[in-house]
Amino acid sequence: MAMSEKIRIVLLKRQITVTKLAELLGTTQSNISGKLKRDNFSEKELREIANALDCDFNITFTLRDTGETV
């Protein structure tokens, strides 16, 4: 699942609009909408979005041969 899809799901669950998210992040609605459309976020931005949406953000690597996550 693309990161944009995950963000949109959290927005729905939190009942927060893209415009409100942009306000919380101190940016414009068009900037957030563009990033959602392109699915183009830095790790820093994802952490800021998670914080604004009162979520934890975790990144893991999963070894393909063993299924172990790091």
C-alpha cells in the first residue's frame, strides 16, 4: 500500500481534511495534495504528519528470505 493511501486512511479515521492537515503542518493545502498525488514524502515529513495526526510512525526492513524484520 502506498504511503499516500495510508495517510488518507488516517485522515478519514481522524476526520481531518487535507486542508486541516496542511494547517497543522504549517504548509499549503496544494503542497500536501501534490505530495499525496505523487506519493512523495521524506522520512521527516512522514514523522511530522504522524505527529500531527497523533500517530506513531515506524519504518521496518523485512528480510525477504527469512521474513525477519529489522
